Amino acid sequence: VLIKAFQAEVDALTRRQAFAEDAFLNLYRPLADAPDPHASLLAAAAEIGRLRPEAAAAAAAADGLRRELAHRDAELAGLKSQEQTIKRLQAQLREQEESAAARGGEAAAAALRSAEEGWERERAALLAAAEEAEAEGAARIGRAQEEAAAAARRVAEEAALEARGGIEQARAAAEAEAEALREELDRTAGQLRRMQATGGGGGGGDSGGGSGGGGGG
């Protein structure tokens, strides 16, 4: 009875080993057929190491552009303040022109009109400078955003490369499980051979095997 139980256990372990080996081979064959990623991983790691300073430089450049944009905004605010001053001076000039016209001073009115035209030209020049500064800042911010997006893509590629390492871990785990099953099968087969070598052929042998099995339990 004990020998039959051991034989059943051996059969079960054999089936488990066959299943584990099939599972390992099913996992190993696609991995074996795949190209060796070692060179690609080394090249990718080197590329990542090379691109990290560039990403840091791009981030620093983006910070610099943000500071410059803030400076431009401050300049634009100053230009708007100057525009308000110009409008106030224009109002004063109109009042003086009206006053001079009322007094009949045509020469004074002409001088006031000339001054007003000068203020208009200055105002146009200031507005043109403000528009140019705003366009330049927007262009630099756009370039900084593109560089930041490129750096994010590089980081995503690095994460994908790290995920590939999980396949190697799964293969190692499958190999370890198959090895453990083979060792367990070898131990069980050894026990069965020792019992067959020492056991008797009659009822006394069965009784002794049962007693030994109870003691083992």
C-alpha cells in the first residue's frame, strides 16, 4: 500500500514536472528567439545618460525664458503706464491748444499741434516695441515647451526599457520552480527505491510498511 502511495506521488510529481517544463519551454522559446537586448539596452542607457544633461539644460533654459518673460511683462506694464502718461499729456495739450486758439495765438496752436504729433510718434514706437517683445517671448516659450515634451518622451522610453527587465525575472522564476520540482522528484524516487530494496514480499512487509508510514506521519 505504501509503495502504491509513493508510486502515485511519483506519478503526480512527474506530471507536475512535465507541466512545469512545458510552461518553461513555452516561456523560454519566444525569449530565446528574440534578439539579445543587451546591446540595445547598453546603447539606450548610454543615450539616456547623454540626454540627461540636455534635459537639465532645457529645463534651465525654460526657467530662463520664464524669467525673461516676466521681465518683458514688467516692461510691457511700464509701457502701458507710459501710454497712460501720453494720453494725459495729450489731454493737457488739447486743453492748451483750445486755450491758445481762444486767445487767437495761431503760432502757439501750431507749436502745440507739433508737440502732439511728436507724442503720437513716440506712442506708436513704444507700442511697436511692446508687440515685438511679446511675440519674441511667446516664441521662446513655445520652443521651451517642445524641448520639455522631448525630454518627457525620453523618460518614457527609459521606463519602457526598465519594464523589459521583468521578462528576465519571470524566466528566472520559472527556471527555479522547474529545478525545485526535479529535486523533489529525485528525492521521492530515492525513497521509493530504498523501500523496495528493504521491504518484504508478503503481508509482513505490508504491515511493516504501514507501521513505518504511521511513524513517518
